[in-house]
Amino acid sequence: MESTAVIVTRDLTKVYGHQKAVDRLTFNIKPGEIFGFLGPNGAGKTTTLLMLLGLTEPTSGHAQVLGYEPIRDPINVKKQIGYLPENMGFYNDLNARQMLHYIAELNGLSLDIAEARINVALQEVGLSDEAEKKIGAFSRGMRQRLGIAEILIKAPKVAFLDEPTLGLDPDATNRMIELIRQISQERQMTVMLSSHLLHQAQKICHRIGIMIKGQMVAQGSMEELAQEKLGVGTEAYTLEEIYMKYFKET
Ligand SMILES: Nc1ncnc2c1ncn2[C@@H]1O[C@H](COP(=O)(O)OP(=O)(O)OP(=O)(O)O)[C@@H](O)[C@H]1O
Ligand SMILES: [Mg+2]
């Protein structure tokens, strides 16, 4: 497997009963890249992320994250990655700052480092003024931002974000997308992002993978995908046009 890539898969496959949820997936994600993982409901995006996280075992094939095999070395993988799940679970009785302290403690950070990182993270996600508010009273958007703050506390090299804009209003969606771009760039953090929002993905993703029925039907930069499917050079095109071409053919 290539050593320069942060995430590598070869023929990664997950079968549930008779169903191939993920079917021989092969792709690489490079350091610092924001990789957009797109595809309809049930395409196998979350299942793929769970295999990369070492949370579910592949039926066959290989995966490497930062040089480790998630299933053989789950502790090393989990230490170095951040994960925003589809449905974030929080302790509703804690306030945001207490929650972040708890995460810092789990990750073995000293109190000094924890406090510094917590203040920076709260600032970056725009929750400084809500830090003492109980999470039970948080709106969905605030919870999503707290989820990102948790990742920042860990300061991982790689983050897996499973639909980070789910349920957010248009303005909050744009702010979340901009936040992801900013933290990825500032911290040289590789991001694998699953999303249904093509317009937003187009704005921040360096490369895109389109997954349909368990298979990666296309991967590349917007330009590469457009050239392959639309045969255009400098003309304007949208990710939606490209996506629909692949979608209709599969
Ligand atoms: N634990 C499980 N047991 C059985 N089948 C499962 C399990 N988890 C997922 N699947 C099936 O695998 C397929 C892929 O599901 P997955 O959740 O990975 O899709 P997804 O691309 O994340 O979809 P969405 O966009 O709706 O989140 C689906 O058909 C789903 O029903
Ligand atoms: Mg999913």
C-alpha cells in the first residue's frame, strides 16, 4: 500500500447477510486533503467510515489509516483520529466546557493543555458564549459544533465527519462548511466528509468519491470528474450535474 496516503483502502468489502453494503472499495486520501464522500441513502458511506474507524470488521479487503490497520490496531487508529458520527451522543447534564474537559481527560491531556485547547476550540466553533450552558439545552447546530470542538480537543491528524451538516439551517450549513475548511487548512488536518449537499461539497472538497450501491463509481477532482462525464474543459459545471450523470448510469 502507498505510504504517502493517510487513508488507503484496497477492495474493502462489507457484506451483511446477502447484501454487499460496501463492494471492493479502493481509494487513497492524501495528507491535508478534504475528501468528499458522496452517494445516495444506503450507498455504504457510513459502513465504510465504520470500517476505517475499526468499529466494524471488513468482510474482505484492506484498509489503512495513518499506516495502521484499523481492525488490527484500533487503539492506535482511534488515538489519532477524530470522528463526528451520524448521531452525536452527549451527556445532556454537562455543560459544553465540562464535556470538553471530559474528552480531554479521556485523551490523557494535562489540565493546562486541556484548558488552552478548550478555549481555542470553543472560540473556533463559536461556542465561547454558550460554554456554561447545559448540552441538554443545545440546539442541533450547537451540538454539531460541539462535536467539532471535541475533535479539535484531540487535535487529530485525520477527521471522519459523517454528514456534519445534517439538520442544519442554510446559514448554519454554510458556516459549518467554512469551519471545516478553515480547521483543515490551519491544522493540516485530513478530512473525509460524507455529505448529501453537493453544492457545499463542491466548495471545499479537493477530491470527491461518488459511491452508489456499495461501489465507488468515480473519484477525482471536480475537473477530472467533469472531464470524464461531461467532456468539458473550462466551461462552468456543478457537482450536481456530474453526480446525476453517474447516478443515472448506475
Ligand atoms: N448493522 C447493519 N446490519 C445490516 N445491514 C446494515 C447494517 N448497517 C448498514 N446496513 C446496510 O448497509 C447498506 C449501507 O448502509 P450505510 O448506512 O452505510 O449507508 P449510507 O451511505 O451511510 O446511507 P445514508 O446516506 O442514508 O446515511 C444499507 O443497505 C444498510 O441497510
Ligand atoms: Mg450514513
